Amino acid sequence: MRRSKLGKSDLQVSSWCLGTMTFGSQTAAPVAFDLLDLALENGINFIDSAEMYPAPALANTYGESERIIGRWLARRGRRDDVVLATKASGPGAFVPWIREGRSNHCAAHLTAAADASLARMGTDYIDLYQLHWPDRAANFFGQLGFKPARQEASFDVEESVAALAALVSSGKVRHVGLCNETAWGTMQFLNAARRLGVAEIVSVQNPFNLLNRSLEVGLAEVTWREGCSVIGYSPLAFGMLTGKYLDNSAAADARLNRHRQYRRYSSKRALAATSRYLAIAREASLDPTHMALAWSASKPYVGSVIIGASDCRQLQHNLLAHDLELSRDVLKAIDAVHEEISNPCP
């Protein structure tokens, strides 16, 4: 599997990254171990988690994804073979068990979050430590436009940058990144690091798929010109782009059947766009899953694409997309749909 340098770091990451968002809920530990083994066997060295995982976030499963990774690392003894990424949560009433729902990216909270993640994963260092979402009003988690908050809690980008730099200096973290971030936010973090003379962010992890290309407007140019890598998540739009929800072939425990509250990829416009993309795949004799994954990985500013799987069969199928290069005709057809139905699922 191809590997490339993540941003300006010394991290060489595989073009696919194994996501662990379902570990500890939909994916039990024995299956998670098999998935991690299979990923490494096929050249994936990049593993992504978060302190709030598994999702949907629940108080009784909080941190379980990291614990499963920790148990796997303890049994396999392959810490040096993986690039391990995780994330610190931001504020949110939907996670009141994480620092009482008032978490922000100050030094005290980031230190506590990193220490807890290190303990759960049983490791001395995190290769890539990311801020899961901004601690300010911004358009993320399904919001296309920007809506200023009526009463916004204070935030301090420079303090956050200094806190992340302190984690790097301590040896607990090797490199830092952002998630669900905007072009403005990314530049604020970059410029603050330059003012302070500390290590800059090396990546931005945002949703990126055929139904959500919003990062192409503004953020893609920022990451390309500033030397950050995009880590694209949800390349299959929670499975919607596989076509299994349109032809009713999805299993009862498939993500959107299991968690009906995930409406982000189920709107009428999303279904209409998905139907068009599936037609393009059929016309080109392509598996729609492979087409969607290959498209997400084809952009020059994308350093890695996060793929998830509920079992090894699914992961094996996803891996078949790795060497697929989409033709000019397919790419033009995809762009034509996007022009008509732009970003139905921000």
C-alpha cells in the first residue's frame, strides 16, 4: 500500500487509514482485533480513534474504542508498526460525561484528555493528536452555512496551540492536527504556531465524499498551500454511497438502520445524488464502493482516507479500491452531478 508523508511531519502514513468509530459498540473486541490484524497485513499502518468513541457517544461506552486498541497493542506488541491517531473532544451538551460537557481546548483539559487516552491505549505516546471539533461556533457536523452564536463561550486559539505544543515537548504527542475545521480556523492555528515558534498542525480531518465536497471551497487550497494533509473521513457517507440503502440490501444492523438518528446522509437530495452516482458506476462497470473510495483518495491534498468496516469481509472489499484510478470520463460525470446537486450532505 502506498505511503506518504503526513503534512510537514515525519509520519509516513498509508493512503488508507482504519477508523475505529464503531469499536466497542457495533464492532465487538474480537472482530476489532481481526480488523486491526487484517489492516496491518494489507499495509495499513494508520489507525484513527477518539476519546469519545464509539459513536453514537454514550456514557457507558466512553473510551472503549481506545481501550480495545490498547488491548490489541498489548497482545500483538506492534506499537512501532502503527501510526496512532486520536482526538480530544470539544464542548457539547451531547457528551456531558466528558468534562461535564464544557470541554474546551485549554491546557488543563487537553493535558487531562491526552493522559487519559494514553492510559486507555497503554502507550507512552500518540503519533497524531487532534482536536475533534472546534470550541467555537463554526459550520461543522452537518451545518453548511455559518451561523454566529448568540452567546459564544470564549476560546483562545493561541492558548490551544501552546497547550498542544507543550504535549509535543513532553514527548506524549509527536504531531498535532485538527478535525471538522474551517479554512479560517486552520489559518488561525497555523499563524498562532508561527507566532509562538512551535510545531504547526500537520493535518485536518474533515468529511470528504461525493455527497459532501464542502472542504473543496477554501479549505483544500489552504491545506495544499500551507503543507497540511487532508484526512478524509466518511468516504462512503455512512454507507449510503455503496447503494445498499437504495436497493434495501443493507443488513438490519447496518449503521443507518441501527442508528436512525443519523439523518445527515438520508435527505431527498442525498438520495437523488446517490442514485446518479450509482448510475455512473454501473455505466463504467465499477463497484460503487470502489468508485467512491477511489474518488476521495484521488485528490492531491488528501494524505489518507479513513475507511471503517464492521467485519473482515467488508474491509477486504474496501481494500480492492486501493489501486483503482478513475477515468477522465467518470470524473467528468461525477463533477456534472455535483454541479446540479452540490453538497447535499454537509
